[in-house]
Amino acid sequence: MGSGCCCCKKNQQISSEHHPIPQYIQIAIRTTNPTTFIDGYLKEPLVSLEETLEPLNGKIDQLSNYIKEAIMKCHYPSEHNLTRDESAAIYIYTMEWGDKCLRDHLQAALNSNDRSTLKPWFKYLKLFKSGLDKLPTAKTEIWQGAPFDEKLKEQLNTEPLSVYSSMCSCSPSANEITNYLQKTAGKNIILVGYQSVNGKLVNGYTANNVQEAIMWPGIKLGLSKHGMTDAYDSWILRAVRQIGEYNYDQNHNSVHIFYVLYFSMFIP
């Protein structure tokens, strides 16, 4: 392959030490299986980053310049044996530029549920997935959050529940997301944890220094009724592992309401 080097916002360049990246502030689940619309991408050849994104030239602002930057700045040589192009495919996915970066355009294409819109992305998806597959898998929960949405709660309470992952970034820190949402969205939030969903840790391969895991689209998800690990405060360990309402008294100063979901890979 050529000498090629994770919706973006350099990964929004907000320090994960104090705030989560806004890309974690979403619930990346959907009721339709997104693999339906990208079926066949794995049959594409592994080619350079430049070649994978050639169909998007002229559609993404300054794309060629950012391809060059990704090739130059990506993590290579790689201790996980990624090629330079595979590393660059991950790096450019996490870059921020203009009003819409590559991650934003890819998410829009995935959300379109239109195979013809997604077809130009197939070679990039193959290269991106090839690189991710070489990286470590998250062994503990990874997290997302969002302001509380009554429609989402109702949707998730329907039986039978049939939801799939979207392509998304998650944080290893539930506290980070919760603190951010309390400051920006008020008291009512939805917190989502995923475990055993093959989330890939891209730490060191991104265009920033945040901790991040990427979950691939099309994983069938089920609400887990099993116990959580100690990834979050002890109050969550006592919570029912299904959607519900919880009161949390932090230092006896304030009470917040959370709707906590916990997903794992669905195995019939």
C-alpha cells in the first residue's frame, strides 16, 4: 500500500482530563442494521489512504491537504503492526477541520441508509476496519451519554427490543461524561455503557490525546441484566441493569436523576 498515515472535532480538542469530547454525547444505537447498506465493503482491495478517499475529492473541504497531514502525523511505525495507511485512516477519522470533517461526512452517509451514498466510502471502510482489527479490544465498559430523551426511553422499553450499534466513539470514563452532561444538559441524562461489543482502543492513534474506543456499526445489542464492573461510582453498581430511574446524592449536596442503560453484544 502507499505511504498513507477517530464525527470528529480534533477529536474536538477538549481535554478529556476535564470534559468528554462532544462526540461521546450521543446514543449511537439504531433500529435498522447498518451493515445492510455497507454489505460488500470487505471485498474491496486494501489500497492507500489517498486511493480510498479519491471518490470523496471535491465533496469534503480540503480533503487532500488533510490526507497529507494524516500520513505525516499518524502513529507509525506501529507496535500493533498497522501499516502507515491503516494508521492514517484512523488518524484522519479523528481530525477536525471546517464545519464538517471526515467523521461528520461519514456519519451523514451512514445515517442516510442509502447504499449508493455509502458506496464511495467502501474502500476507506475496508482500510479503516483493517487497522482497527489490529488494535486492542476494550475489556471493560465503554460509555456514551446524552440529555434525557423520553422518545428514546419509550423506544428502548418496547418488546422485543431490536437495536444495533452505529459507528461511534466511546469514552472509558462514565464519570467524565456524567460530569459534562450535568454542566451542559441539566439533571436529566441518559448514560449508556457497552461491554463485550468489540470496541477498539485507539489511544495513541488519534489526532489528539484523549482516551477513545471505536465501536463498529452493525453489532446486535441487548440490554444486559448482568452485573457491571467497578468502572463507575458505587451507586451504579446497586442499580438494576435495565432502563430505570435512579437518585444519586453526591456528598449529600444534590440529587440527580439518571436513566442508565447497559448494553452488551446480543447472543441468541
